[in-house]
Amino acid sequence: MYYRPQEKKRGALLTFLLYTLLVGMLGILVLLMGIYVGYFNIETPTLAQQFAPTPTPTRPAVLYVGDGDAYFAQGKLNEAIAAYQQAIEIDPTHDVPYMRQSRLLIFTRDTGRALDQAAQAVALNPNSPENLAHYCRALDWEARYAEAFDVCGCATELYPTYAEGYAFLSEIYADTGNWRAAQENAQKALDLNFQSMDAHHNMGYALEVQGRYPEAVKFYDNAITLAPNLAPLYVDAGRIYQNSLGDYETAAERFKKAIKLSPFDPEGYDLLGWTYYLNGDYVRAINALEQSLGVDPNYVNPFRKESAWGHLATVYYTRQNFENAIEYFPKAIELAEGELLRRVRQVEIHTETQTLTGPTSRPILRGRFSRADGLNFVAQLQPVNYATAPAIETEQSCADLIAQSIKGETLLLGPTESLTATQVFSQSSGTATLDPTSGNLFLDLQKLPQPQTTPYEIKVSFWPNRTDSVGFFQPQADGRAQVNIKFEEKSLAPIEYYYQLGLAYAFLDNPQCNEAIPWLLKALEIDSSGYNPAWYGLRPEYCPSPNSPPTPIPTWTPEPTDQPQ
């Protein structure tokens, strides 16, 4: 008898596992089919998402201040200004980036904004000697000398060992013609801190305004040694070598170094080109001046109102290339004559108020102009912050008083006034837009109450320290006011631009007297003395004009004799 092998029976556990595995496989199959037909919408991360950076916390403001300091040490002024601005945006209550940004804005010739930033630094922390000193310097560069004296005086009184306070005080004395005091304060700064770049630079400036150029340039070079990456220092030293010492080779070296450190500043190229011109190297002069126009065709020296356009025209005029001179002079004149409006700083709306001292005109809206778009100047007008004077004056330091004057103005209310200006005009605002090309100022104001006495007055401030009343207006019943004001006044270009342009027309092979005469007469309006070259172009053989002023008659001077009196 044969026996079949006995069949083994599956255990219950094995059966359960096989059943579970089968169900799982069926589930996965159903899921894949659902994804394929679009029933399930599952987003798979892209490669970029898989490797996206992990969110990090915002850098603290102090690190951006450090970045700004590092950029400044390298001479990268625009990058430093941007870094300080980032620090301000992260922490607008920290005074240090405002002060340090103000310092650099002076070097980049943006003195209006430098004053705003320095004032904000003092308002946040009036007990900082750096804040007071740089606020003083910004006031000086804006030609507000009386205020600058007060602030620097406060800085040196409260912090008598802070060298820069005396250095900037020296600068004010030099600007106002007190040369002895300028030199004394610069020396005081040097005695306190011989390593201060500002002390050496301003000693050089104090000596320069006295005409002591060889001594002045030594201190300018000392400042360069202490801050070798600061382009404006090379410009100042090069200017002395060029204009006062006639050392054109050294001047060119200084300007080349300034260009290397700040290649996007047109001033260095302009000065280098003019140095080549003075040295008789016209080809290199033209090349450098054209580079200046390529960097910024609208650059004008704010003090002399000269430009690369005018310098190029002069080079061509000297070479008797009158056609090219005629091409460049008009643009130079246009830029110089428009300099007045480019110096605009502030606009205010004034109203008349009865105070304890009688009727007084006081500002109720104020705005600082900025040129964000590179074309028009725009100011956002905000209410002026007023406070009533305290009945009993508490003792305050000069720094606290300066900060208080920045934050708001004090008003002595008259017996008929029940509200301060801050309360009445707290909802008022507006915008002012100035087009420097057309000379048109447009104001759009909202929520102005009707004036109680005289209409509102518009006042516009210009550098240096000039304020003009430009018009009056009455708001509509809803408080809205739109005002257009046309500026007709222009600055004067350098006189040589006018007579050289006129002479260029007169000296053409076919003289264009209709074009020449107006420019020659314009030059004579500025200076009708016999030394004006414009007279030469009005001679009968060139372009005589019946409208020319009377020809100056030389004054006869008797010859000296040896006979005793």
C-alpha cells in the first residue's frame, strides 16, 4: 500500500499577510490610474522648489552700518550710502546711519539731503558729538551760517575734546571770511587729534582762502594720506595744483586718481580735461571732457556754474574751430542759466496768525524737494509741528534745544486763538512739482481750511540761503487748491560763454551777425567795461549794432614827471 504524502495546511497568520499584500497592491494600482486620468491632483515639487533656500531672518541694521563703513573705507561712496539707507529702513530709530550717510552725501554734493539726514540724527540723539558736528557741517554747506555757528558752538561747548567739532567750525569761519579764527580752530582740531582727516583738510582750506597755496596743498595731501581712498580729497588737492600752483602734471595725477576711485562722477573727468587744456594738450582735453559728458551730460559745477559743455566749447574756440564751439556753447549756457532752479530746496505754505507779539506769518505746511526721477523736483508737503511755549522754562542743554527746534516750532498763542496750527492743519497735505526745464511749479493741496485773514502765501527756498515769496492763493470750498507758478528768473552763465559764442558767430568765414549780436550784447549787459572782448565783435569790420551801449572812453592819465611838487 502506497501512502500519498500528507498536504500541509496554511496557518491563519500567513493567510492574513497574503490577503493584506494583495489589497495594498490593488490600492496602489487604483491610485496610479486615478493620477493618470486626473482624478487625484497631486502637485510634485519642482527641482527649484526642492532646493529652495531656507528662509533666514532679516539682517540687523548694525550689520548694514558695518557694510557702509567698509564701503566708505574703500572709497565706494554710493555703495556706502545705499548700505546706510538699508540700515535706516530696518531701524529708523537708530541715529548712526543717518549721521554717516549725511557725511557721505556732502562728498557727493547732495547737500540738501545731507542736511535732512543730519537733522534726523540730531533729533534722535542730540547728545552725540558726531551728530552735532556733522549737522553743523551740513548747515555750513547749505550756507546757513548763523545756524551752523550755533550748532558747532554747542558741539565744542559740550564736547571740548571732539576734534571734528573744531574742524567744522573752522570751515564756517573760512566760508564767512574770518581767516584767523578759521586757522585757529583748525589748529585746535589738529592738536586734539592729529590723525583726523577732517582736521588736516580744513586746515588746508583755511590756508587756501588766505592764498597760502603751497602750505594749503601740504595739508590736503596729509588728508589724502589719512584717507587714501576718498576721491573728493584728490579733487581738492588737484584743484590747488591746477589753478593756484600751475603744476599741471601733479594736478592731472590727482584727478586721474579721483576718476579711478569714482569712475561715475563727471567732475574728475571735467577737471582733468581742463587741466590738459591749460597745459596746451587739446587732444587729450577733448577726450577727457567728452568722457565727462558721457558720465553725466547735465553736470554743472554748483559754485562756478561751469560744465564740460562750456570747457569743450572753449577748447574748440581756442583752436578756431568755431563751428564746433557754436555747437557746444548754447548747451553750456542753458545748463548754467538753469542752475537757479536746480538749487531749489524747500517749499512752505504760510498763513497769518495773531500771536502775543501781533500778526505773524508762519508756515503751516512744509516740504523738502528731492529729484527721485532725475528730471523733476518733487516735495511732499506735511503739517509743521507746533507746540505752545511752556509757562515756566526748564533748564535745557543747547543740544536739547537744537533737537527741539528740529522736531517742531514753538508758537506763542494770542488771546483770540483757541487751536494750535498743528491741530488746525493736521489733516492738510499736498505735493509740489518743479520742472527745472520749463520753470513751472505746480502745487496740489488738500484739506486746507479757509484762511481767516489774508490768502495763503507760497515761499520757496533756494541754495544758498535764499527764500522768495512766489505767490498767494485761496483754496476752494472743499479745501482743495491747485496752483501753477512760472519762474522767469535765470542764473547767469560765466560771461565768457556769452562773448565767446558771439565772437564764434562773428569770426565765421561767412559771419552770422544776427546770431552773434544778441550774445555780444548779453555779455555787455553783464560787464560793459572796455576790457570786455565782446566789444571786438561789435567793431565795424565784424558785426556792428546800433543797440550796443556807448563805447567806453579811456580815462587819460598824465605821465609822471620828475619835477618837485
